[in-house]
Amino acid sequence: MIHIQRMRAVHPHFITDQKGRKISVVLPIKDFDAIMEDLEELDDIKLFDAAKAANLPSIPVDEAFDLIEKQRAKK
């Protein structure tokens, strides 16, 4: 199933220089937090796509955690 989400509506306030050019933006913290969450999710998707494209062998997550814990125990 594919979930398509609409682009978020943000309410920016622009800061301009003396010539009226936008130089900065102020966002409500709610909008900023939502954008940051979306960027983190996008980064996860990119990492997943890169891992799939690498076509490297993989192991189940439980097995990976067991291996990590065994390596920690050796230290």
C-alpha cells in the first residue's frame, strides 16, 4: 500500500534586507518541528534506497543485535 501525504502548509514570516530581498525566514516552532521530522524521514528513505541498491547480503535484525551484544561483551 502506498501512502501519499500532501505537502505541509507552513506559515513563514520573511525577513528582508533594505532592498526588499528575502534573507531569512521565521517559522512557528510547530511548522519547524514538522519540517524536521519530514527531513529525517526523507533521509531514512534515502538510506534505505541506497542499502537496497547496494544489494549486499543482510541478516535479520535480531541476529544483528545478538552479534553486536557479543562484540560488546568481548570488550
